[in-house]
Amino acid sequence: MKDSATAIRRPASLGLLGLAMLLALSLFVLVAAPQAQAATLKLDGMRTTLFTDTGTTQALWDAGIIPLPVAPSTVAAAPAAAKYTFPITTGRVDAKTTAGFIKHSGGLLLARFDHGTWTALNLERFTINITGAPNLTAIVNGGPRVEIATLDLGKAEIKTFTKNGRTYRTVKNVGVNLNATAMGAINSTFGTELPDSVPLGTANVWARVAR
């Protein structure tokens, strides 16, 4: 009888242990779920600033091509460069790695006036894609969205801070290089023979996290 009593108690103790583990697991799921949701930051504004590469800017000017901002983007003078600012409209990035996307309004209009006629190439609504192969896409001349540049994050500085009750994510020192697609569009539009890939400049992203 002693052995039988012992045999009956063991399943009972295992059942209580299993119940305790189940309750602990349920509590973990309830606590972990909000943290998983908070791992993605939704962005709702601010700007990306591009400081142009002097050599590329000079090459465009030598070819008679003027890089103009598309509203609401702006341009201003900066030491040894032009500074273009593109407003951020929305985006979603990983809270830890910043992997994700950042969308913008405005863009760039490359234009040339020759023999009384304007020739133009319109690059609008930039999207920064931070993936395993970071890139920049744009709507080209009102057509489909295509990848126009690669992004170099090798020297990027990523920070998160709070100011006046709002949280911000910044990414500084991002290298931007126009790819063969962009350069092919420029060469075919303006009849130039520029290289297949050129540095466009260095970008700094200042994004605001939605409440």
C-alpha cells in the first residue's frame, strides 16, 4: 500500500508543477507581447539632409545640368557643398537596428536649358530602405519606383534621444552613391557620358517617433 500511495502522489505533484509552468508561461507571453510590439518605431516627420559631393556637383554643372529641389524640398549653401533637405512623411524602423524604411516628400529635378528647350529628369518621393543591402528608391519621371542609389552605413552614427517630450532617431554620416540605373537615366536624358556610379553625397536623417 505504501508503494501504491507513492505512485498516486507523483502524478499529482507533476500536475501541479505543470500547472505552475503553464501559468508562468502565460504570464511571460502577456509581458513579452507589448515589448515585441514596441520593437518597431513608427515615424511621423522631420527631415533628411543631403550634403552633395563636390566632384559630382561640378560634373553636373559642367554638363549644364542644374539639380533643383522639388517642393517641399529645399536647397541651401553649405561649405564646399549644396545642402538639400527632404521632409520625412512616415516610416517604420526596428528600435534596436534601425532596419526598415523611411519615406519622404519632394525630391530632385535635374534640368538643363539648351537652345531654347528645357530637358529634365524628375526624381521624387525618396524612400530610404535600411536592409542587408541599404538603398534609396525614387519615382522617376512619374513612372514606377526604382532603386537609384546605394547607401553606405559603414560610418553611420545612430542615436535615440528625447527633446520636449518627443522621441527622435537620428542616423548621421550615410554615404549615398548613385547607381547604374540613375546614371543611365541621366546619360540617356541629357546625352552625357558620366560614370555608371558616382557619389551623390552624405546624408543625415533626423526622424521623429510617433506618439
